[in-house]
Amino acid sequence: MNAESVTEPETGTTTDVSAEEGESTAAEATDTTDEQAGPSTRRRLEEEGDVAADYLEELLDIADIDGDIDIEVRAGRTHLSIVSDGDNAPLEALVGRDGAVLDALQELVRLAVLASTDTRSRLVLDINGYRGDRASVLQRMADDAVARVRDTHESVALKPMSAYERKIVHDAIADLGMISESEGEGASRHVVVSQPGQ
């Protein structure tokens, strides 16, 4: 993935983000609410949700895994959730360690949507609430990193994480008045937190 710089409008700080994060940032700046999205955009997002749900249903059938698929359009993105009323263990296998399987599955679903609609999708896939739980962990990680930077006046490097998770951390760091950059390549790409002007 190519890297690019995004300037935070409130602080004027520059954050180095991957291409996927750049797409998310640009889209989120324009797609602030579902009400502002036109009917054609909403129809497109609903269509990609239907395509993605069909793909996931087929995959769950092949794997003989029970799960219900919920589709929601919010903040200019299609969000799909797979949940189970019964045994969660089979679905947990689709999350994998540190969400690695979930991230790979999300990319496969995006490719299925692209193949069917000729449109690149920014859909988000969640399984059994993993993304929400993980967002809470990432917020605590950002809080701890900011506290360490304030105490030591030294930059703090976080462990590598996906582009989706780095975006969550960048936003949390900005809300706490610090700056952050993504550094490294591939699986080693990580967030570095520092004070403004450091």
C-alpha cells in the first residue's frame, strides 16, 4: 500500500496514513450522515450489502456454521454483522487471532462486491461484536500512549495493527490533543504517538 499524508483540519497536524486509511478519511469527511447521502448512494450501499450478505450466507453454509447476518448503512458505509444465538465457537474461528481471519474475510467480501457491482466497497464486517470490543481496547491503548508521552515527553510506538485499527487509533489520539503517524511497511506498520512540535 502506498502512503500519503492527511492534514487534520482542527489541529493542522499531518498524519501519515496508508491508502486504505486515506480513502476512509476522505470519505468520512464527505459522508457525515446518512440523511445527507443521496438516494442513489443509499441504493448502492444497500445493493452492496445484499451482495455481501449473499456471499457470506453461502460461505456459512459451506462451512456449516450457524449465524444471522445483519445489514446496516451508516456514516456512508455498509456495516454487516454476523451473530449467533447459540454456540459462538465456530464464529470465533472466523475472527481468528487478533482479528486476522476477520480482516481477511472482510477483504474477500469486498472483492465479491467488486466482482458483482464493479464498485470498490468500503464495507465493514463484524462478527459477534469483535470490532466494538476491539475499539474499546484501542481507545484504552491510545489513552495509555498519550499518558506515557505526556509523562516522558518521548514518542511512543504502538504494536503493529491493521489499517482499519490504525484509523481508530489516529482518531482517538487526535481527540486527545496529540499527533500520530503510521510508520513501517506491510505487517510491521504501526502508529507512533508524539506531542505536537516534537
